[in-house]
Amino acid sequence: MWAAKICRAGVSPGLVSLVRTPVIPTTPFSKGQIVRLFANDGRSSYARTARRRATVAEQAMAPAGETAFNIGKGVVAGASVVGLGALCYYGLGLSSQTGAIDHVHLWPEYVKDRVRSTYMYFGASIAASAASAAMCLRSPTVMNLMMRQGWVAIGVTLAAMIGSGMLVQSLPYKKGFNSKHVAWLIHTGILGAVIAPLTLLGGPLVLRAAWYTAGIVGGLSAVAICAPNEKFLTMGGPLAIGLGVVFASSLGSMFLPPTTVLGSGLYSIALYGGLVLFSGFLLYDTQKIIKQAETYPLYNVHDRPYDPINNAISIYLDTLNIFVRVLTILAGGGSRRK
């Protein structure tokens, strides 16, 4: 330890033998000179830290390669293999536990009506958003508003989506056309207007993305139905954490272009990670719908009957997020941008 100190102080290593002897040699240096010789004012460590930070920043802002996108594609490919394996495993009845599909014939009629009405509202939500997007395409004024950049436009759009969604969730469900249905149509119409600019990528590409999304949603729904009850309901915590990561990555990609190493990493997480995340949410929400349909009291609880609209919105949002990411990947957004 003493030898290392001497070497770092700039003293010749030949003096190391003097340190090992018990005799204190006479030195021509004064006490103040010795103190200054071995003193360290911290400037060297500060300079090293500054250089290290500068190097990290330069690496983060360096031109992006294909690494982040290749990792994202690999994650999606791996998740697809796992999904197909789960479909074969549960679909062929290889699991020792029974799934929801095995209990369908035992369901009371009101449980079947709940599940049926939920998926009817799910299909109607997709149709309402598609009609809203088609109407927006015919209005240049609305398209200009939807395509406008800036924090004000983003804030207004987020406020409209979140506010209308909270309104739908807060209203109790009642049979017949009422305020709940109006709020639901407004919410799906706003989301349709938000995705309307994506349709400018071309009708064939949008149709292709829609078919791919239908295949993904159908396959995942089959996995959730064939899997044992509550198999995916334990994923709520990890999915919530993943949602926070994807949301933060989406915000970060707004500031950092995907042409940099850090920007491409954030963009890849938001795109490919989001696709895997919302696929997991679809598994979770599907089994949640079945669970609520089976266990929700038959009689009104605090004047709030079973709500098929709120349950339909959950899988509707999952499907919409999957569609947006599939369309972005097909349009070339999942490769390096120059």
C-alpha cells in the first residue's frame, strides 16, 4: 500500500526499500513540502469523472446502428414463439388444469350474456373508431388539428382521451341508450380521430396491419380462454411496471431522435416492447372479463350492475395499441431511420 502511494506521488520506486525499514531516514524535504507532495485536492478525480461523463454522453448521442432494433425484433420473435407454444399446449389439453373453454357449458345463461355483450361492445368500439377515422379523413380541418405538432396540441389530445375515458368509466351502466353510451361513443370517436393520420400511410398497408392485428388478438384470446382460470391474472404487477417503462420510453423518444444510440433504444422499447406489453395486457384483460362475468353479483351492488362497456374498453385499448405498433412496423418504423 505504501509503495503504491509513493508511485502515485511520483517518487522513484527505488525508494520503496526505505519505507520497509523501521528506521526513519533523514529527508531534505520540509514538513510542508511533504504534505504538499502527498496531498490530493480532488481535482484529478473530478477531471476523470468529467471525462467519463463526457464519454458516456458522446456514446449515447452517437449515430445509431441496428442493434436496438434487432434486439426488439428478437424479443417480439421470442414472444411469438412462446405464444404459439402456449396455444398448442393449452389448446391440445396438455395442461393438467382445465381452462375457461372447458367450463362454458356449465355457465349460467347470465354469464354467457355478460361475455357476449362485452364482446359486442368491443366490436362496436372498433367500428366506431374506424368510422370516426374515415370521417376525419374527409375533413381537412380536423386532419390539420390531429397532425399539428407542439406541446399544446399534445396536451389537448391527451386531455381529451383521458377525460373522455374517465367519464365513461365513472358512469353506471344501464340498459338502453343513455349517457353512458354517449360518453362511450365520444371516447371511441376521439381515439379514432387520433389514429386517423396513420391511415395516410395507405389503404393496403392499413388493411394488412388490421389483418395482422386480428390474427394476434384472436390467437391471444384463444390462449387466454384455453389456459387455466386466473393463469394470467397474476401478471398485473409486472404489466403495470412494464407500462411505466414503455410510457417513459415513449416520452423520451419525443425528445431524442431514433438516429442516436439512446434515442433508438428508447424508440425500440416503446415500439417492440409496447407490442409485447399490450399482448400481455390482452391475456390479462381477457381472463379478467371471464372472471368478472362469473363472479360479479347477479343483483345490483350499490346500483352498479355488471358493466360490459367498461370491460370492453380494456381489450379495445389493448387491440388499438397493438394495431398502431403493427402498422408502424409494417410502414418501416421498426428499422433504422436516416
